[in-house]
Amino acid sequence: MNDLLIIGFRTILLYAFILIILRLMGKREVGELSVIDVVVFVIMAEVVAVALESPDKKLSHSVFPVLLLLVIQLLTSFLSLKSKKFRDVVDGDPTLIIQDGIIQEEQMRKQRYNLDDLFQQLREQQIGSVRDVSYAYLEPSGNLSVFTYENTQPVLALISDGVVQSRHIQLIGRSEDWLIQELEKQGVNEVNQVFYCSFENGKIHFQLKKAFQ
């Protein structure tokens, strides 16, 4: 009976504690969780499970690891915010799966993504034929972003957080030299000054980092 009271007390306490921890970690949909988020949540669940299954152990032995996981998650979130390269390593980049109605077989193999998965996700978005798709991107979350010829076409970041996105430049049929020359025409001499840059309706659009505005 004593153990049941302890377990009940710990359940209520840990519920409130984990709720606060998750709020501190920030809002994010389940489908948008990064790899680090998933790892943190799995370990956190194991730590809480041990606290409930072993009422004889000190509660602080479970609270400390959860707080440490919070610090790790906040630190990685801060690094992701500050560094595009770190985001690419941790979260990965969207993968072009369909371009102009043609399935990119090599990219699918790299992502270990099969045709059954592709067609299922197309059906879920009411897309009947691959030929109707202008672009389809497999997002780091595993979701498939689909654009048909009738939709507004996706705008790719040519520069993100001061880092040139070479693959995106190639997709629009341009080169890095072309991008640098276009920026210089508009008075931007250093790529690392640019927070975001895109190519829309035949024109370069960019936003400088706050420190260079």
C-alpha cells in the first residue's frame, strides 16, 4: 500500500514536471520533431519509467537526468538557430523526390524511400498521377511536400543564414558565380551578410542579417 501511494505521488509530480519541461522545450508538432528531439523524448520516457517502477530509489536520480536532457535540447536548439551547417547535420535537408513528373530514383535509394511509401503519400494528398507533380520534396520530418503544375511553385533558398545552397542554385539552372554577381550589382559584396536570398519571378530577392542592415 505504501508503494502504491509513492507511485501515485510520483506519477502526479512527474506528470507536472514533464509538462513544464516540454513547454520549456518549445512548441513543435510531432511530425516536425528532429532526430535529437526524438532521442531526448525516448530517454526521458525511460527515465520516468524507472522512477515509477522503482519507488525505493530517490526521485532526484530521475529528476536530474531529465533536467540534463532539457539543457542538451535547449543547447542544440540554440546551435540550430545560429548555424545552418549544424541544422543540416542534425536535421538533414529536404530531398527532391519528383521533378517535372519524373521520379528521382537515385535520391529515393539514398533516403531508403520506396515507391509504395511515395504513392501512399501522394494518394493522401489526392494526387492521382506522378505526371501531375512538378516538384515533390521529402522533408526531414518524413512528410512529402507536393507541388502540382496548378499550384504556386516552391521557392528555394539560394542563401540561408549566410551559407550558399549550391544544390538549390543548380536546380534553377544557375551558378554560384551568377548569384555573387547579382548580389554585387545590388551592393552586397559578402555572402555571409545575407540572412535569406531567393530567386522569384526572374529577380533576386534577399534580406540582410540584422547586423548589416
